[in-house]
Amino acid sequence: MPKKRTSRGRTKGGKGSSGTVHCSQCGAMVPRDKAKKITGRITLVEPTLAKELRAQGAFISPATDVKFYCVSCAVHRGVVKVRSETERRTNTKLR
């Protein structure tokens, strides 16, 4: 039987079972190594207030927002693209 992807759709390697996470969009349980992890930064302070505080010399660290998406939700949201048969086998950055 032909192999569709070299990684079998996961980043597990040979380490056995991995934990599961909930998809941030649909709530499905997805293996952690198969889910698409998106890290974003959000500010907890309004932009005008942050500008004034920075002028006074304050450092405002942004909070890190981590979201996991199942493959179907990641494709739907545009996080990853549907790739052709030959492109699937190459390990390139998807975004």
C-alpha cells in the first residue's frame, strides 16, 4: 500500500502514544503531535494606555495565546493549505 505522507500525518516518531488536546474551534480530541499549534501574542493593555506607559519607561509583556486545531479546522481557517500529492512528501514550512 502506498504511503501518503512520510510522517503519517504526525510528528510522533517512534515514541509511542502521545497526549491529546482539544481543538480550539470544534472541541474535538486530537493527538497532540497531530494537532496544528498556533501561538499568538495578545496585549492585556489598551494601545493608548500602553503608549503612555512606554513613554514613562514601563515594560509591558504581551501574554502568549496557544491554540490547537484539528487538521480539518486548520484547513478551514487557512492555517494550513491543501497540498498536491508531490508536495505532501516534502517537509517544508506550511505557513
